[in-house]
Amino acid sequence: MFKFKFIKKYFIIGILIILGVNYNTFLNSSNNSNTKTSSWTILTVETWSIKNSIEVSWVSELVDEQSLKFTKEWTITKVNFKAWDTIKKWDIIAEIDSSDVYDSIDEAKINLENANLSYDQLYDSPDESQILQSKNSITSSENSYSIAKKELANLKVTQNNSLDELEKSIENSKKDLDSAKASLELTKNELETTKKEQANSLGNTVSNKSTTVQNIEDSFKTNLAEIEKIIEQSDYIMWVTPENEEKNDIYEDFLGAKNAAVKNAASSSLLESISLYTKIKTDLGKYDYSWKLVDIKELLGEFLLTYEKLAETTDYIYKTLDASIESVWALTSSDIESKKSTMSSYRSSSLSKITSIKSSINTLNTLTNTDLVTESNSNSIASKEASIKLSELSLEKKEQDIQSSEKNLETTKQSYDISLESKEKDLESKQKSVEIAKLNLEELLDWPTEQNIQKAKNSIKQAELKLESAYKNLDDYKLEAPFNWVVRKIDYMIWDNLVNDTDKYVYIENPNLLEITVMLDQIDITKVKLWQSANIVFDAYSSINVKAKISSIDTEPTQSSWVVSYKVKLILDDENFDKKILSWMTANVEIIVESKENILVLKTSAITDKDGKKYVTVIKNWQQNELEIVTWISADGMTEIASWLNVWDQIATQEYVSGSSTSATSNSLFSVPSRWGDSTSSKTSTTSSSSSSNKSSNDFWPPGGF
């Protein structure tokens, strides 16, 4: 048998060399001297074993008790033992709700059944209803895509408009706040002025009558000039006098456009102010300065009435300006704000004069009653201080409103960002749905193709592997006894709800229990789980490989010299091992992460990825054919082949190098390969299921040699 294999092997080598030389000659005739050259290697699919493991050394320790714990977070549904019950190895101590696992198993079964049905349906020719349904699916997907596209565009427009509106509102609120601050400052200044005026008034009250009257008479011309100025400045804005009524045509349509009633009231009030001013001017011209109190009071009354009307007028004009529409060529924002500030100042001045005139009238009435003057002054000051306090509270409220508006703006931006991201993902999903619907129609019409058949077979194999994986997950939902002995204590009760930090255990008593504690780094700890298999070699028995299992995993990290590690405990699981082990004996531990025996494997570098699928180049009938395959676990440069390749299949892999293309051997497709390599690692190892560890470095084993 060995001789036959030997002859067969070198017969194949000879044929491949001849073909390689001819193929190389063809490549040499078609390539330039300075192009990249390629080197081909032929690999063989073999039966092999893959083992991925973690190696670490530690010491043994004899303990009389072991604690077991669930690693899953869920609800306890079964507790089969109580304290001091005797248990046997592999007895199920407790179980947690595994309905979700069975759901995943049922789902995997359904997926497998669907994959088989899809494979069977490949051989049923499509009818007109299927084709029509596929076309309708395309139309529906395209409509959904179009709607999603419009919704995204509309959302962007809405976002811009909404954010612009909020930003403008905040900007206007800040301007209003600045205006309110200026007005408050003006009111405070007026308060100081009023205090000084009242102090002067009180002094005048205690002075002689002639001085008081003289001061009042002196104020007539000053007040008249001020009234004239206020009326003149107000008319420059409103232009209500007959000689000036056409001078504001350039901005009349913008002035007070938002509130015509206020504008009309301002005009009417200004005309009344002008009428009162005319009467004062006439009466003052008739005054003979005879110090008659009746005449003085009458004039003061006219001034009081005029200033009250001016306060009303300036207030209406301020509101008219506030209700105006900005115009870059007729009535700018700065024009409006400047005029508003002037009117606010005149209104404050008028109010101040009103107070002053009333004070003068009171002074005339009570020249000799200083108590009344003092009381009046106090009331006036208290009123103004209360007004200032209200203004300060109003300012605080405005500032809070601005802060709230700014937070609302930021929240709105974030909300729109989230909505836009969702809409964009939805649009992308619908676009893919259109593409998939079109591909489905193409497959339906061009059907069944070899690619479809192979794809369906791959789906079946993948569904089988997922079902197998789902069944394996059941082990994590059961707490099994690791050895024969006694349950000393059990914390679990039916319907307990386990969470990540639940501190509940099952304690098993065993005075002969040997435990080995190892420390794993943050990379390796993610690869292990409870009851994972391990191999242990004690220095005292270096020729004996002892089986073990992981009994506990402590997720609390330990840090030493900036290195983070985690504690994992193992117990012996080898009934045939009867040697005496003492505490602190050194043990070399190999934890098996993944292991499969007698499986089809191929060098990982021979497998290519395209659109998430795996492909190899198969040599069959002296031709190269690209074949899609299904792979599973990988370790140490080797990958398990789950489907669509057979043992001894020939796989071509090509590497490109820069240099001359004149070498006949560098382009040979069927050149004889050397060993795959002796790549080793402390973390992973790949071993043959049928070869000795003492093979010569010149052997063509592992697979890939001939």
C-alpha cells in the first residue's frame, strides 16, 4: 500500500511539473521583462485536527470545598438538590430558564428547513404569478425608496427653518434684554435725580415763599423749551403736522406695520401734545410774573397735563417703532433701535417732569408743611424703588428665558440629528431593498444557475452549523456536579432572578479535591468559560497528561505592575489518574479553547474573501475553477472547511512578486510545494490526528505536500 501511494504521488508530481513548464512558457511569451511575476503553489485538502489553546503555569492546592456558580443572568427554574444531599458526577444540580436557547434552536431548525425548501424550490420552474410578484416587489421597493428620499429632503428643510426661527427668537430676546437693562439703568439714574430734586424741594419748602415761586417761574421757560424739543423729535418720526406730514413717505409703510392701532394712537396723541404746547406758550406769554399763586398753579397744571400727554405720546411712538418692519434702505434695525432709545429717554424725562411738577404744586399748597413734603417724597422714592425691583426681577426672568431657549435650541438640534440619521439609514435600507428585489427577479428569470444551487447548498450548511452551535449553548444553562460527594450548602432557590453581581453559589464538600488557580490576561479571559476542558502536566509526573476542567471564573480584575489579570480555577477531571499530588506542586496548564478532530482543513492563505463570502481556486480536469465554500474555525494559519471540498482536492494559491518574468519556475502553476511552515505559538497549536510529533522537518506533512 505504501509503495502504491509513493508511486502515485510522484506520478502526479511529474504530470504537474510538465504542465507547469508548458504554462510557464506561455506566460513568458506574453509578459514584458519588467512586469510583476506570480508564484503558484498547489495545496491539498487533508483530514486534520485543529486545537486552539491557552498555556500557563501555576501551582496546585488541596481544598475541602468547591463553589459553583452560574455564568448566565436569568431565572432559576429547577433546583434538584438540597444541603447535605449526596451527588454524583455530572448530576444536574440546578437549571436556569433556557427557553431563549430553545427559541434559538427552534429558529435555527426553521432556518435549516427554509434553506432545504429553498434548495428544493430551485428545481420548480417559476410561474407567471411569481414573476409578477417579484416585479411588484421591485415597484413597491422603488416607491418606498422614493418616499423615503422625499421625507429626508423635507426633514432637512424643516430642520433648517425650525432652527433659524429659534436662533432669531433668541437673538431678539437678547436685544430686548439689552434694552431692558438700559431702561433699568435710566430708571435708577432718575431715582437718584428724584432724590436730589426732592431734597431740593424740601429745602425750598422751608425757605421763603419768594424763593420757591422764583424757582418755579424760572422752570417755565426751561420746561417749555424741553416740551418743544420732545414734540419736534417726535414729529421727526411721525410727521403729523401739516407742513411735515409727507416727509416720512419713504418709510411710512414700514412704520408700525405690525400694529396700525398703536401707530394711529401715537399720531393722535402727538397732535394733542402739540395743541397743549401751543396753549402753554400762549398763556405763558400773557403771564406778568406778579407771583400770583393762582396763575402759577394754573400754568403748572398746564405743564403737568402736557407732560402727561407727552409721556403717553412717547410711549405710543416707542410701541409703534417696536411694531415696525425693518428695511435695509428705509428703516434699518439700527434706526429703529436708536429712535426707540430716544423715545424711552423722553418718556422717562416726561415722567420725571410730571413728578417734579406735582411736587411743585404740592409745595405751593403746603409751603409751610414740611411733614407733608417729607411724606410725599418718601412715597415717591418707595414707588420708584419698587419699580426698579420689578424691573430687576423682569431682567432675571428674561435671562432665564434666554437660557431655556438656548437649551431648547441645542435639544432641537440633537433631536433633528437623530431623526436625520434614522432617515438616512432608512433610505439606505430601502435602496438595498430595491437592489435585492431586482437581483431576486434576475435570479428568478435566469434560473436555476449553478451559482444559485451552490448558494443554496451553502445556506443549508450554514444553517446546520448554527443549529449545532445553538444546541451547544444549552450547557451554559445547567449547573453540573464536577465530582461525587456531598452538597454542603446551596444558595439557589426556584425563581431566583440572577444578575451579574449576584453572590450565590453551590458549595460541594470534598476533602480530597485538588484545585489549580491560574491568572489569565484580559485577552485570554474572553476565550474561556465554565467546564471548558484543559490538559495539565505536573513537573512531578512530566510524562503524564492529566485531564481537567474550569470550575470557576472570577471576573474581578487584579492589577499588578500595570498588568490586568483575572483568576480562573481548575479541578482534575481524570478518573484514571491515581498519583499523589500535594499542595504547591508546579502544574503546566493548557486550556483548550477550540478543538476538532479529523476535519477537512486548508491553509488559510489559500482562501479569499469577496463580499463576505469565502472562495478557493480548485484545480479540476486540468482547469482552474473558482468555488465558493463554507468555513468554520481557524487556528495557526489553518481553517476548517465545512462544505463543498473533499479530501485530496487540489487548491491553487498565487503570490505576486516584482521582478523579471523570464524565470520559468517563478510562474509555474504546478510547482512542487514545500512544507507549509513550522509556525508555532504559545497560544495556538495545529496538530495532526495521525502523525507523530517527531517528524523530520523535510517531510511533506502537514497537508499540502505530495
